Amino acid sequence: MSKTIALLTDFGLDDPYVGQMKGVLAALAPKSRVIDVSHGVEPFCIAQGAFFLAAALHHFPDETVFVAVVDPGVGSARKIIGVEIGGRIILAPDNGLIELVEAQSKGSIIVTDLSDIAGKMSSSATFHGRDIFAPVAADIACGTSLEKLGPKLPLREIVRTGIEKPRWINNGVETVILHKDRFGNLVLNIPDGQSLPERMSIPEDQLLSCNDLTCVKRVSCYAELETGATGLIAGSQGFYELALNRGAASEMLGLEPGDSLTLKWSAQCGQV
């Protein structure tokens, strides 16, 4: 049986690009189930693509082939890699897309350099998603192993863009916004699944301040927030997020993906 194929791109749905990729997959791997993770990654935004990939990976069946194409370097000398992790395979340009997946992984990661086989394929200079990634994904979904497609690449040699990690400070943390969802929730670069430092264990009766300006309450669900109040919550995507109950934290705080902020905790806001 063919493997599931999951697509993640910054192509959007206004152009024929996603449909053409699916057409190639239908022709070459007709028994595979093709699932869209998202095609709404902001154009060229590798950090957001890395977040979407890390958030989605473990919700798919074992042996799923992920095709992650956020590729501002398409047509250049950048490598194309295949990554075996947690029983799944990721095909991606070597540009940092697997950085958060790597950071969260507790098992082995095997990287294969697919650049040589990609270079032998007939392709346009601007659409490797259709001309290279989709055919290779179909080949793997139908049973071809990565080891037959290229040499191994040491994990230390893959590209990392330096997606920032949270920096713990006295009574607080300096963090970066990875993503703003359609509800205005702001996803932070603080993984919920990691073993957080003891100083991140905030007593229930304490508040936080955001950039020394806005009071933030640590809550377990949106409904615990009063109207207009901002909360810090362990979100469904595996990362902490700033949220409002039925409102947009992004508008309330005036923050966007890529912005930095500092969260401090104390018994009262303003005394941090």
C-alpha cells in the first residue's frame, strides 16, 4: 500500500501550483492519500514553515511522506534533503525548515542528500515542488527507500537559520513570536512539551507582565480569561501562546510574528 503524502507550502490557493503538484502525485502514486497540512505559510517565511511542520509531524501516520516546500532559494545550488525522523520522512530544501523538528526530536534523525538525483530530473528553474519534490515523494510513497536515492548527509551539515530559542532570565523569559493564527493568538517559541526550568513554574496567584506594559494571566483554557484580558496558555500546537477570550491578542498587544517580547512574573504587574 502506498504511504500517505502530506503537503506543506507557501503557494496559497489562488494559483494552479498546488493543483499541479497533486496532479503529479495522482499520476505517479495513485493509491496514496494526499493531505494538505497548509498552503498558507507566509511567502518565503521559513520560520513559520518550520513551526507548521513541527506542529503537524506527530499527528500523521507512521511512514507519512511530508513534502515541505517553502523554498526562496529554488533553482539555486541549495541542497534538497530527505529526513527520516520518528518513522516519518520529510522532503525539503536544505534551508532550515526542519530546524524546530530537529530541536524537538528525542530520537535519531537520518538525513539523505537528494541533490544529485534532483539534478538529473527535468525541471523548471522556478517550480521544484511540482517537478522534483512531488515525483520523489511519489517514488518514496510507492516503496523506494531514501538510501537508494542519495548519500547520507551528516546532521551537523544541514542549514540552520537560527530560529531563536527562549532565553530564561531572572523571574522571566525573553521569547519570540513564531506565528499569528487567524484568531489573533500569538504562538511563542516556548515548547510546551519540554521540561521547563523551575523558574517557569508560576504560582496560580501570580500575574505576568508583557514588555513591562500589559498584565498577562497564566490560564489553562480561553474561558478562564475575562473579556479583554490577555492570557498565557499551553496551546494545541505544542507551544505556549498569548491569547484573548474571543479576541485577538495580536491586536491588543500590537505584536506580529518575528517580534520579540519579555514575560516577567510577580505578584502584581508593575512590580517585576
